[in-house]
Amino acid sequence: DENNDLKVKSTKKKASRFSIENNPNYWIVVKGSNSDTTFYTLKNKKTGTKLSNRFYTKKKANEELKNLRSILSK
């Protein structure tokens, strides 16, 4: 009779794209380049979303990442 009991699988609730985009822990600074310049952008490592702002120093990019994280964490 034990085999006749219904077994319920536990399901994980999948996080929405909106909650992933707004999680400050998923945003990172990535290095990019084109034919003649190197720049840094902010990217969400889970969704792949990149912000279009280009920062030409890593220091400035890290400052902007800090600002973005403070905005998202509110």
C-alpha cells in the first residue's frame, strides 16, 4: 500500500527576469573594445543585459556600478 500513496514533487519557484535584473548582486563590470578603443560597461551576469553607457576607465565604471547597486538595493 505504500506504493499507492501519491508522491508530490517539490517545485522551486523560478525567479522572474524582473527580479533578476533588479538584483544588485548580479551586475558586474566587463571590459569591451572596438577597433580603436577599450572601454568598460555594466552587465548583468545572469541575463546578459548590458547598459549602453561606456566608461573609459575601470575606476569610473566601478563608481557607476556602486551607484547602480545602491539604487537597486533601495
